[in-house]
Amino acid sequence: MHQRALIAMSFVFPAAAAAQSAVVVPNGYDQLEGTSASRTPFGWSSGRLQYLVDGDQLCPNLAVITNLQFRLDGGNFNLDAPVGKTFQATVVAYEVPIAPGTMSAQWANNLGVATGTTIYSGPLTVPAASRQYPYPNPWSIDLVLPQPLIYQRSGGNLLLDLTVTGGTGDNWPADGFFFHGTEARGEVTKIWEDTSCTNGRGDTLSLAVPQVAGNGVLGGTLQVTHTATAAGGGAIDFVYHFLGLDHLQANSQPLPIALQGLGYPNCQQNVDPLLGQLLPVSAGQCVWALPADPTLVGLPLFTQAAGFDLGAGLAVPSRNSFQVRIGDVIAPAGPAQMVHQSNYVAQTSGALSPTGYFGLVVRFVGTFQ
């Protein structure tokens, strides 16, 4: 039954139109929280990054880009009240033959003999912000290019070389992504957590999605573990895990739904339940079977749970919830990659992820054909 229901999920998401006015890289994350976060470049006084995008993420032929937009991270950094600041920023665009999987930590190696075009030079305002549920956060950084960037897919992949200086303060992690480059696994993101979520007795329930090879992969299983802690001599007997396709709306009601009025302080419902499994707490985890239909690669699933003390007639929602995009059986090539250096003072190289693809979630605004 679970397999048939999951296969049916693919019909919920309509195909994208051929012409678009905005493209989010990585594709598919326009309404989804990214899988990581980056404090470079907006969380420091200065920084440099080279952001290399696989051109297929942007367009088949031609892109005319007018804006670059970024958003605050949601569930990956436990930082509040990000500080507003203004940088002096320079962005140079290149079309290069290298792919995200072949980037070097050396800035010059990535540029090769390509000729760059300065597409922005001037102030870049990063506003003070606070996280807004449900994730993802709004695109609050909007870098408007004085002249549109014309990108031709046939010329290679797009590399943006961004340098910022003169900033003050700290604490502005931008939404980012990390895709494992050597192991097939689902893409896991925590979309909410409040460790003070409890019931009247003080019970708590916490979930985790192990980020290990094979978990969340097409044709395999998705494992969600649970840890229940009962207070006052009670006992959590069962955990009801549920899985859904939507974290924005449930039964025409916007998510999240605050549960304090039901007796669960600091708790909320973050998922529209579609499937459920009731398990003894001793099981330690819930295992969902995933179908082998290749059209489901990248499908986002959302999971949450509730624990029950049947003898006392008490329940407690999980204090966190997760988003998992179904992974392919083969670790995919990265949609983008980033070399980055905080507190940049003309170093010849930056940091490069050794095990996968890491970078900012970026919204490119313009025309894409």
C-alpha cells in the first residue's frame, strides 16, 4: 500500500513551463529549504567565492540574467537575529569548460584563460532578518545587475567570482546546499526544531534521519529514528510516524500549526500527513519503503511524529521535523560547486568540499530559454 501511495505522489507536481522568469540553483529548491548553509560571504567582514553552476541548471540555450538573489538559512544554523550590513561587492562572470566536479581550490585554475565580465561593482546591502516559518525564508538579498548578464549555454558552464569587503558584524548564514558526491543517499534537511516542545508532563520526542549511504534512495528505504523521553515516572509506549508531501498547507490551512492550545507548549505541526505507521517505541525507528520509479528522484517527502503513553492517555509531538528528497541509486553529479574564503585578503586559494558539492542556494532572475 505504501508503495502505491508513493508512486501516486509523482502526479502531484506539475511539469515546469518551458520559459521561466526565475531559476533556483539547485533546481527544485525554490519552495524547499536547502540542505546546508554558508557563512561565506555574508557572515564575515570580507570574503571571496567562486560559484560554478552547471549550465543545464539554468537553461538549454540562453539566459538573460538581471538579478541574483539569496536567502537566510532556516534549519541548519542555530543563530538568531542575523545582523544587517553593507558590503562593497564585485561580481565577475565567466563561461568556463570545467564542471562542478572538477573545480580546484586554486582560484586561477578555475578561471584558466577565460575572459571575465564585471557584472556588478558597488554596494551590496544585507538586511537584518529573522527566520520565518515555514522554511524556506524569503529572498531578502537582491543584487540587481546594472546591465543584464547574457549567458549562452554553448559557451560552457557559468562561473561567478564574488568578492565582498568592508562589512561589519557577523551572523548571516545564507541558505546553502550539500550533496554527497560519492554515496547515493537522500537529501536531508531539518525544517524545524524547538527543544522546548513538550506536553504537560514534560515528555519529549526527537527524530533523526541518518545521513548514511543508501538512506532515502530510490527503490530502497527511508529510515527515521526516534528518541522518546518520558517524565514523572511515565512511559512512552508507541510512536506514530507520518509522512507527507506538503509542509506549507494541510487541509487548506497554512502550516505550521501551533499546538500550544492543545496542551503542547512550543510544539507545532509542520507536515500534512499522507501515510502513517504506529510502532512500539522499542523499535527505535520507522522504515518507509520507497518505490523504484525513476520519475520520483528528487521528490520531497516531509516527516514528523507523535509519541503516546496509552496508560496515562498522554501524547507528545516530535520537537523536530525533516524534509528528504528521494535520491538516485547512483550519486549524481553536482548542480553547482563553490570555492570559498572568509576574511579574504588575496589568498591564492580557498576551501573546497572534499566529499561532495557545496554552495549557496541562488535565485537567478531573468529570461531563460
